[in-house]
Amino acid sequence: MAEHRSLPVPDGLDGLRLDQAISRLFGLSRTAAAAVAEAGDALVDGVPRPKSDKVSAGDWLEVTLPGPAGPAPVETEPVAGLKVVYSDNDIVVVDKPVGVAAHPSPGWTGPTVIGGLAAMGHTIATSGAAERQGVVHRLDVGTTGLMVVAKSERAYSLLKRAFKAREVDKRYHAVVQGHPDPLRGTIDAPIDRHPHHDYKWAVVSGGRPSITHYDTVEAFPAASLLDITLETGRTHQIRVHFSAMRHPCVGDLTYGADPTLATRVGLTRQWLHARSLGFVHPATDEYVQFTSDYPDDLAHALSVLRGEA
């Protein structure tokens, strides 16, 4: 059942966007808070306001909150290209293809890793939010490579703790435009939602601490192949950091990549691949490591770049 709440905007939220204020006041995700505003269920001084409008301390806020939702339905049809690299009673490691989300989410109607695993008969841990049960980390829809999903509740707890403590070795390969200077280095720049585009993230003063380490593996006339490790796991972190350095991932038009170069190498998404994943197995306490080969579109783009060199 929907819940109606009304209260003044506190001083600490003065100047925030309406959806940000709703999110902080009522503990909703930014997506859910934006949906409340877009539905006309957020009134400021009696008037519905767009989600991007700024609120002021003392404004009277009236919000109709949605009732508790049941678990999102999981589409159990097989997911083309989704490969199980390893599976036991506690974990399943998959090699995710392009165009597949980690889990169901509002507005996403395409295939998911969770749905694909369900279609294969894998039972996933019930821990976690309803729509992302068993998911301990995620990859973007347009990013390929390795993901581990928890099958037991113990594995979920231990893997979440390991990711939070930065004890998981996540290694990515990316092809970025140009040649980073220095060829090996660290990007330490805070990331938060883009101030003008809801679907993007950006380096923002006061954002969440974000640290990316990189090393150049191979250089081409127009681009560089990098080996990347992350100390933090922010949304779009690699894409945002290298875009901020003016070296966006090749093919990543969302973050400023050159469309001409993307066409030349045949890419319709960012050249970014979760290459390897290593962690202590939550049941055996032994260190396990997995590696993923480049998918065909990324391998083809590399061959074009090497041919031009």
C-alpha cells in the first residue's frame, strides 16, 4: 500500500535535486526516487516538480511512496553466449557476453546473468536485494568477461566481505584512445553521478573515492591496450576515469570516444573486458583464479589496430 509523507526540507539537503532529496530522506535508490518525482508523486509547496529541480531548506515536501514491491520476476529463457566457466555448490563463475545485464532492474527488458543461470538450472543464494540475489559484483551491459555469483548464503556473505575489503583480484583489459602519459600509473579521482545526465557518471569534487591502476601492454598509432586493476568498484569507473584523462575506451561513445575510430575497428560498444578474476574460495579457503579470452568483436578490433601499426 502506498504511504503518504509530508515534512519540511531540512537544512542539510538545501540545494539538492528533488530526486536526491527524496532518496536521502526516505532511503530510496536514486532510480526509485526519480520514478516518484516523474509520476507526479512529489509536491514541493503543493506543486509537482521535475526530479532535477533544486529544493531549498524549509520547502514543504509531500511525497507518496510506493508500497513494498515483491521480487522482480526472473526471465528464465537461455541467454545466448553466456558461458559457465566454473560451478560448485557455493559459487558459479560466468563469462558474460555483451548486451547482458548482471540482474533485472527497472527499465531493463533484455537478458540477465541471473535469468540465464536460472534457465540452466542453477540455484542462486537468496541473500541481497530481491532483484539482485546472489550478485556480489556487476559488469556493465556493454562490458564482457568474468563474474562470480554466489549459490550459497555463506558464499554470498564471504564474497561480499572480500569485495568490500578489496581482497578480490579483478583485472580488466581496455583499449583506450591515444597513449596515456605516463604509460603506467594510477588515477585517483572521485566519482559521482554526472551533474547533467542521469545515465552517466563523472569525476566530481566531493564524489566517492575511486582509484584505478593501469599499465600499457601494447601501443598502436591511435590507441593503447591497457592492463587495469581497481582498488574501488564504482559504476563505470574505468570508463569515467579514462574519459576524464581524454583517453576514453575505444567505441565508448557515451563517454566521448571518436565515432570514426569506432567504425574503423568495427565496434558498437566500449573496448573493455573483465580479463581475470581471483579470490579465496568461500568454502575451501583455497585461492582460485579464472581467465577469459577476448570475444570476437574485441579481438577483431585489436587485429585492425595491429594491422594499421
